Amino acid sequence: MTTTETGSTEAGGRASVPSVRTADEGGGAGDAVVVGSLSPSRAGDFMTCPLLYRFRVIDKIPERPSAAAVRGTLVHAVLERLFDLPTGARTPEAALEMLAPEWDRLLEAEPELAGLFEDGDAGDAEHAQWLEQARRMVERYFTLEDPRRLEPAERELFVETVLDSGLKLRGYIDRVDVAPSGDVRIVDYKTGTAPRADFEARALFQMKFYALVLWRLRGRVPRLLQLMYLGNGEVLRYEPDEADLRATQRKVEALWQAIRRAMETGEWRARTGRLCDWCDHKERCPEFGGTPPPLPAAPVDRPSPADLEGAGTGAPAGVGPREHDDL
């Protein structure tokens, strides 16, 4: 069941949370040999364009940070730290005051981000507009829920599990809420706008992926998956069941088999679409007259590719600019 709402406020509670187990502790496939790993973003890359997956995972070609992606990281950081404050202090004013210090924190960790904006008046104006957009997203968050009525069980939660096939699933969840009844809600913040109805399934794939991992780790199907779109103030909610999560597992394992076939054959097909305009790799894509670099030389015993850690690129409405669930 999926519902989309605008401007709603929802209360939540906190209960004791079972600790997250690794595969070795019973949250996965016991002694299964790990054959590879996959995160929602890298799975999404392969579904979007197998050649994009190759460039990011096999070739490990660096990508330029985009202003949209970095703004998403900034807004996420503010919303995470908002819950460090005492309950009554979680106000819009307090959140907005965090923007400047969080930006400074990002610059300290990644000085190259200063290059997002040119020196001089034009760059200053662009930075001011960029920051104002971040401010509006933070303010919009408060129209969707009241953080003074929430006490998240987990924030920026890293999860991983190993399937019986040996495929490791892993990622970072923005927020996990646990009600006194034990019901679990998975929350993800998106700084884009809500997708059209025909793209909802793709948007929910990431959330079902997380729900599958938590189900395997904790033995309980999450009650609610909630995507909060700060670009236009809509909330997409979905109530999964075991059949959903079993279907998600089959889809993930089928994706992995397709990735393995591409690795074995060396055939990484380009697939054009609306995201091509935001792709850093057009110059080396055969669909745009480019030539991919030779595949990296690989020793015989090279393991299957692990996922990368990094931010996503800017994207159109409905596609979150920040991909933060990768390793």
C-alpha cells in the first residue's frame, strides 16, 4: 500500500532496538563465502545503465561533485544533527543556524568543495542562491513532521547482511524510528521532488532494499517505509510485507547475476535515458560518440567488485541528488 501526502505531521515514539547483527552474528548466511556486495545506489546504477556501473565500480573513474549533491549532503547533515538537540530545542530556527557550521565542517573534510563556486561576485551570488535553496529545504522539513514529537532509534545507520547466495547487501539508512509496539519505520530524506506515479516503484526500490536487510537482521518486517521529498514537500509512504521483501531479494540477486555476466563477458552496455544529461561520463560513452577506456587488467583471483563510497550527481525531479548508501 502506497500513500503520498503533502504537509502532514506525524508523531513517533522510541522503543528499545535490537542491536544490528552482522552475517557472522546470525544476521546473514552463516559461513557463506561473500561473492560480492551491492548497495541500493549501485544496483540503481546498473538498472539505469550497465556502462555507468562499470565506470563507477570497475574503472573507479572520479566524478566531479555537483552543487545539488553537496547541497543534499548539507541538508542531510543538518537533519541528522537536529536530533542531537534536546526535544524542545528542535525548531526551524535552530536547524537553520546549523547550516553555516555544517557547511564549514564539510569544507574542512573536503576542501575541494570550495571549488563549486567561482571567486568573485558571480560566485558569491551563486553560493548565496545555493544556500537559500538549502534553507528552504530545511524549512520545508518542518511542514512535514514535528521533530519535537520524535525520538529516532537510529540515525545514519549502517546495515549489512549476506544472502545465502553469498551476496552482501549494505547501505546507510537516514533514520529508523521504533514505536513502543516495536513497529519499525524506515525514513529517507530526499532533496529532490516526489516522482510521478509511474516512477514510484523505482523510488521505493531503495527503501525495500533497506527493509529486506533490516528484516534479515532483526527478524521483523518494517511496518512503514517513508520517503520525505524536501524539494516539494511531499511524503511517500509504503507498507511492505514479506512477499514484497522476498520479491526484492529475488530482484537483487537477479541484478547481481546480470552484473556477473557483464564481468565475465566484458560487455557493459550503455543505456540512454533522461539521466544522461547529468552524467559525468558522456565523453567516454559510445552513445555520444565516445570510447570507453580499456577494462582494467585484473588478476585471475580478483574478487567481485565491491561498491564505491561517494555522493551522487545532480539529477532531475524525482531522483535524489545525494546517494549516500554506498561503501
